Amino acid sequence: MPQLHTQNLSLGYEQIIVSDLSLTIPAGKITALVGANGSGKSTILKALARVLKPRAGAAYLDGKAIHRLSTKQVAKQLAILPQNPDAPEGLTVRELVSYGRFPHQRGLGGLNAEDHEAIRQALFLTGMTVFSERPVGNLSGGQRQRAWIAMALAQGTEVLLLDEPTTFLDMAHQLEVLQLLDRLNREEGRTVVMVVHDLNHASRYAHHMVAIAQGEVAVAGTPAEVMTPETLRRVFAIEADIVADPRSGVPLCIPYGLRPRDNQSIGL
């Protein structure tokens, strides 16, 4: 299973957002990156996916600096779902999912039997077979996210990176997407790394949490190790009670107050 980690990683655009970051993603687990807006979560995810080139240090995939690998090499091992992806008008779900086979194609050849089987399996795993001929633009929010996840699955990678996969979805569709990712991890053994805004969703569905504050790792560990009043004060500038989920026992937070927050520059 591919191993993903960073060492002394610095990232930025006009200014440095993430500095000297050393981070290990547990293979075969669900990892949630959490933090306040502008803390650098999405920037880190882009570096892990080879979308953003480091200013210093590196992100590594199986011991190789990921920005030195070719796009196809990376795409055969990990897939990324960015925030709010757009599909061309009129594109069907099956056509969208077929794009996931691009890294495996040679020259100008069309889809082969292996490609068609990968597409069929991706549609099945995401519950999208019945919608395969429907235009992506005609789907509900949750269905649309599942279609994009199916495209990522069609790549045949063992690592999935998702940037806020539940943004703008209602509660039912949020659970639909999160339960799908949970099932893909449990039944398929896929490594999932996701940027999550809802701390309680992160605690319920992730095995490993990384709290980012101003481009640095504030705390990393199990939900029980990360979801503490002290961490929430430091990372989110909130006061919160921590209670046990009555079903699973994982820690959940109930915010009740704000703490003064120092002026901070805003990252992405």
C-alpha cells in the first residue's frame, strides 16, 4: 500500500502558508485534516496530490519526492477530488467516471475491457449504476459527489484525497458521502485523506486526525487525542465541552464560547 508523508515541507503562493511541515499519513486508514479557515489544510492536500510544488522540503509517495514524479505515475497511485469540481454540460455519469481511466490508457486508444470493468465496479461501489446515463448536472448534491468519487475510484488507486467532500451538502447528503468513504476504507482497504470542517464528522469517521494551526501541526493522533478543550482553544479559538458519542463512544464537541483570536494572515 502506498506510503504518503512530508518532510520539512514549506508551501505558499505570494507568501509562505505552511512551514517546515513533517507529517505521516497512516496507510489503510481515514485521516481528517482539520483547522480554522486559512490554516493551510487545502494547501497541504494540494502538495500531497502534486498539484502544488513545494517552496522547500517535499511530499513523498513510497519514498520518492512526489513533485519529481510524472503526472501519470502519481495518478496511478492516488486520486484527488478538489472542492466543487465542475463537469462539462451534458456529460453523463458514465462518461465522467471513464475519465478516471486516463492514467492507464496508452496513446489514442479507446477504453478496453479492463477499463470498462473498472468503470462498472466504480459505479457499483458508489451506488451510481442506476444513474450512469444521467447528465451529471441533473443529479442531487450527494449524487454528484458520489459520481466524482466514482471517477476517482475508476483510477484504481489505493489512496483517495478529498478536499471538503461534504461542503454545501445538507445533513442527509453529508452522511451519504461520509458513509461511502467509510465503506470504501473498511471493505476496500483504501487510504482516505480528507479536509473536513465539521469536527464531529471528523471524529466519527476518521481513525487519525491532524489539527492544523497557522500552517503547522498543532496536534495529531486519534480523535480522543485531538478532540480536547485545550486543542480546540488553540486551533479554533473556541471554548467547548467534549462529550462521548452515545453510539460509538468517540469524542464530540459542543462549542459554547469564543476566545480572543490574534490577527492572522489568511492562507488557502
